[in-house]
Amino acid sequence: MKPTEFPNHREDAARLAGNEFRERYGEPGGIYRAPGRVNLIGEHTDYNDGFVMPAALAFYIYVAAGVRSDDRLSVYSIDFREGRDFELATLNLGPTGHWSDYVRGVAAVLRKRNISVKGASLVVKGEVPIGAGLSSSAAIEVATAYALRGVSGIELGRLEIASLCQRAEHDYAGTKCGIMDQFVSCFGEANHALLLDCRSLDFESLAIPESVRIVVCNTMVRHELAAGQYNLRRADCEAGVAFLRQQLPEIRALRDVSLTQLVEYASAMPDIIRRRCRHVISENARVLDAAGALKQNDLERFGKLMAESHASLRDDYEVSCEELDLMVELARKCRGVYGARMTGGGFGGCTVNLVDRDVVDEFEVSVTQGYQQATRLLPEIYVCTAADGAREISTKIA
């Protein structure tokens, strides 16, 4: 049994998107793709103005697009086998829980910013596993923005696209996410992770050693409380900032607080809020430490920081679950594993592992057997390549 390597599938997905578009609408004006992502370290720090270390992954959401002669947005998903049609003038309905919210939201935000979006037909085909915590939502948002930019002939830079896609997720999908997912989907770089400062949006590319592979293990579970708990964690952090600002009036976010200050000023803080703050503050420090380790090719140190991150997410931030914890423990017992941790929002989804390239097959067999025996679920294992960010691709794939 071989690990799933998504890059082998990319032309098939692009071809499907193009062919479906031709059948429904005629020749596409362009086919656009945006990658999913995995976060190596730095979880739940982005919406606290902190530091993260994501990598774009070489599996994508594809959008085939063409301009329309009317003022409608027509979108069809190959994966969901259904479509939706919207009038451009009436896009502002709030979250509905439907997959089309991500597409509609991007068009709505563009129009709210007085950007002249033309009527468009879109066909969407995805490779990013939905609900796995690998940011399929940001990928569809960014691919949609690139498609609407292309067919409308408008000028939008990568940073502006990332920002408007984040706003679309806030207002039209109901998730108050940070900018990390959309940013790396736009700015990803092949064979590199990004050290991103989520306040300034300054970033540094960090080479991933050729000797390791990023292996993502999908637990195949997604607990229903995930979306609501995400927003609750953000509210907990805001409550912590409000409390600490009584003694530290200059702070803007948990990014501005040290662990020493937390210990000094948080004795009267509710325990649950203090633990949420402790995770974010310590996680920011771990990201910066991990960046130094990666620059020095110190994978042992990087792996220890991944372990500390998972423990903090499990115990202080309380966003892990039994399946994620089990997957991490199984990985840590395998030969050639430098580090393992949950990745994404939590409550299911995936773990990320740094694995010696020579033992990837052995790793997959061991983790799959152990996980299946314990849970009766068959996990999916993805051997991933860090990828470039979103772009237009040829429409001649047929």
C-alpha cells in the first residue's frame, strides 16, 4: 500500500474542471488553482497577531471560469454534484452553511469594496480533503478570487486577495479565522515553509530539508463542535487580553504578552482563560524557536517543539481529541519520525509529521495498522510536497 501523493492527480482535476465547464458553459476563459496548506507549528496564534509556520501543499482547488453577459454568478461543484446561481446585486445573505458560501462570499466582498466584478460562470473541482483541517475553505476562496479577477479584468495583488478572502470567511462562512490560511494559499513557495508574522504580514521563506517528508495523517473524524468551539477560543483570547490590559494597557493582543507577565498579572484570571492565554503565548515562542531550528537543520529540536505544541493544544487550549492524540502517539513510536502534532483547528482532522524520507512507506503501514486496530477507521496518509501559491494554469488541458 502506497501513501497518497496528491501531485500525481493534479492534471486529472484540472482536466475535469475544464471539461465540465465546456459541457455547461462553453470554452473557459481560464482555469485557476489555489493550494491547501498544513501548519507545521503555530496553532491558534494567527488571530492573536502572532507567528505561524505554514506550508502550501501541492494539492489544490481548481476553478474553471468564464465571463457571462448577464449580472449573475453561476457556480457548479463537481465534488458535490450541484450548482447555485446568484444575482450579483443580491449576494449579501449571511452564512447558510452551504459550500457555496465561500464562493458567494468572495464575490460579495469584492463588490462591497466597489471592485467591478462581472457576471461569471465557475466550475469547482477539489483535491483538498474537506473537513480535514487542511484549509479547503481558504483554497476555494483564493481560487475563486483569482478566477473573478481573471474574468473581470481587475487588478488585485496577492495581499489584497488574502485579506478579502479572510473577510469573506468571517462574514459569509461565519468563522472568525486569522489570515494564515489565505495568506499561504497566495504566497506559498515550493519546498519551503513560511514564517509569517500575522500582525505585520512580514514573512520569511524557510527551506524544508530534502531528507524529510511532510506526512499528513487524516483521522477521518470531524467532531461537530469544531466550528463553534473555534469562535469560542477566539472569544477566550479576547477576554484574556481585556483582563491583562488592566495592568498592561499598551498591549493589543496576546502577541504582546510574555509568559512572565502572564504569571505576574493573571492570578485572578479565570483558570480556563489563563490556560488559553498560556497556550498562545508559549506557542508564539515555540514558532520562533522552531524557525531557528529549521535554519540550523536541527530536526530533533524542531520535533521536540512540535511535541510541546501538541501537549499545549491538548491540555491548555483543549482542541485535540482522542483520535488526534492516538495518531500522534502512534507516529512517535515509529522509526525516523522527528516530530508529530495535530494541525488545524482541532476536534478531528489531521496530524502533521516530519518523517525521514527513507522510511515513509514503513511509517504509513505502522500508523495505518495501529490506528485501524484501535478505532476501526481506515486513515488516509498523504505524503505532501510544499508548493507554490495560487495561479492561473493553461486552459488547454483536455
